Amino acid sequence: MRWNSLLDVVFPPQCAACNAIGSGLCRACTPPAEPITVRIPGLTVRAPGRYTGGVRAAILAVKDGRRDVAERLGRIVAPLIARGSLLIPVPTSALRRRVRGIDGVALIARAAAIVAGAAVETPLYLRRDDAQRGRSRPERLAARGRFGCVAEAVAGARVVLFDDVCTTGATLRDCAAALRTAGAVVDDAIVAAVALPEAGGSDAATKCGGPWTPLPAP
Ligand SMILES: [Zn+2]
């Protein structure tokens, strides 16, 4: 018996929204897929749906350290990922990683990549986490914004940014800038959910208003 399976017996996965035993997000709480595409400057962002209901509960649960829920979210977002893609997760702050012990966005990305036949690299880092000493010149240049990028991992590669929620799109834009400075090509981002202003809820209402345009689903 694999260690994960053993853990599942002792701590069975539980729905993040209704607490039913069996899965990180049960079928009843999983909204039907309604893919959304939004355009922000320099990036096309796609999501399996909006930041509401069960998906919102699931994303918050992953932020609280729920690995079983990350796996379920990965399965929900996987159909949007082309086989062979190279996914780059937006880095979780060092503080949150220390408090929760996991990088939730990277966990969702890895779960999705396994299902979709994609790869994951984690070259991005938050600049304040980083000591500049000992880094190469391209890396120092790439670190001038809020995010830095380890150039060797992505130079010349076409990559797809990955995050849990897109609100204003500012984080995705900053990460794309760091990737481009490091020599990567990035036109696309995939997120687990998009917080649209009209979707309601305090998160959407307070964080939205970014310069993006919802597009009809492809
Ligand atoms: Zn449920």
C-alpha cells in the first residue's frame, strides 16, 4: 500500500465545500465546466469557471494546506492544458509556505500536469525572498520586478503561467514580465478560477476592476 493510500484510509479526503467523505471536492459541489477566457495586456487567461461556490471553497481550502483538494482542483483544470505544455506556477509567498507547509498553486499545477501530460517547472520567486548575491547577470536583471526568474530553467522555452485565481491579473502580468526578461515566451495563462466583478462576493467585488475583457468561451 502506498503511503498516500494509507493516509487516505486514516484521513479520507473530504469535500472542501460540504464535508462529504470521498473527495477533495464532491461531485455535487463541483460546478459544471463553463470555461472562461479573459484577455489581460500581453496574456490570454483561461479558466474552467468562475471563482464562486464549490471551486471558491476548494481554492481557499488549498490555501489552508489541503493537499487532497489540490488534487481535485488539478483534475478540474486539466482539460484546459495542452499535452506537452510547460506550466510555470505563480510562487506562493515564503510566509504562507512556512505557515501552511505547502505551495498550493504548485500542488494544483502538478496534479493537473499529471492528468494532462504536461510538465511543471518552478523558476519564479518573490524578489523579497531572494538574496541577489551569487546570481548571474541575467538573473539579477530578471529580478528587478516583484518577481524574479531563474533564467536557465526557461530561456528560449514557450511556457504557460499557472495560478489559482485571476482577479485583476496584476500578479500574472508581473510573473509574465519576469519570465520574458529571463528569455521565455509566454502568451497564455491557465487559472483554476476567474473572479469576475459581476460574480458577486467580497473577493470579486474588492479585487476586481482590472483592465481585462471577458471573452466568450472557445
Ligand atoms: Zn461537496
